[in-house]
Amino acid sequence: MSSLHGSAPGGPVTRRPADQLDARILRELDRDPQSTLVALAQRLGISRNTVQARITRLEAGGNLLPHSTRVDPRALGYPIAAVVVVTVRQQQLSTVTDALSVLPEVLEVLVLAGSMDLLVHVAATDADDLYRITGCVQGMTGVVRTDTSMVMRRLVDRRVAPLLDRLAAGPAGS
């Protein structure tokens, strides 16, 4: 699996950074994800073929996240969000990662630099379900310790629009 922040099964993915035109296309897609290629091309003043080629390249390079990241787990009956910070035995990191990827409630796993090894975003139906999920994580071979925090409120949604705006504007002073 390859994603903007992840790795392919064989290791890290090397991506070519988006350029100014990529950012303009992505900004328009971020604003209206259902835009057609023709509509994007018209709004940006470029050809439909250019838009299509750029989007195809961005998708092939792993620079676009899966569409399922737009789905709010609350709409699926999972109103509880939590983060589980995990310390693992380093030689068993891949075992833990494989086990985490099997749990449907695990939304994302990030490798950390620092005193803890993994940051695991999970969704749960209620407090009892969260207790069950954290128990599953704690019981995984290779897990040394966990610390769970329930998300009380989201103050800033995940976003990239400000980064796209900056890149689409081009170098400072131009």
C-alpha cells in the first residue's frame, strides 16, 4: 500500500514533489472533489490532457490519498476517536504493524521518533469498544506498552489547503 505518508510493502516510496501547476490542480480538486477534468481545465486555463496527465502521475506516484480518507467514521457508527501510543520491541515492529493492519478500527499508524514508537489512530463505537480495541493492541506480540487518549473534540480538521495555496501561489515575491 502506498500513500502520501506511508510506505510501499517493499520500503519507503520516493515521490517527486508537487510543482506549482500540480498544486493548482490539487487545490481545485480539494475545493470540489467531484470536478470533471474538463471543468478543472477550464477553471485553470489549461488543457484537459494536461490535467489528466498530471492527476495520473500524482496517483501513480502515491501522492494522492485513497478516497476513503474522506469518509467520517462517525457516519459509520464509530463516534469515538482515540490515539494509542505504542512502544514495541524493535525486532517485532513488522509483526505489530501487520497485526494492527488487520484491526478494522485502526485508521492510521504512524512511526514516531522519540520515546514512543507508534501513534495509532482508532475509531470505536463507545467506551467499551475502545477498551476492547486497546486490549487487542496491548495483547499483540511485540507490544511492550501502550498509552491511550480519547479525542474529546477536533479543533482543526486534517487539511492541506493552506499548503496547496502557498505552493500554487509560487515563489515569494513573484
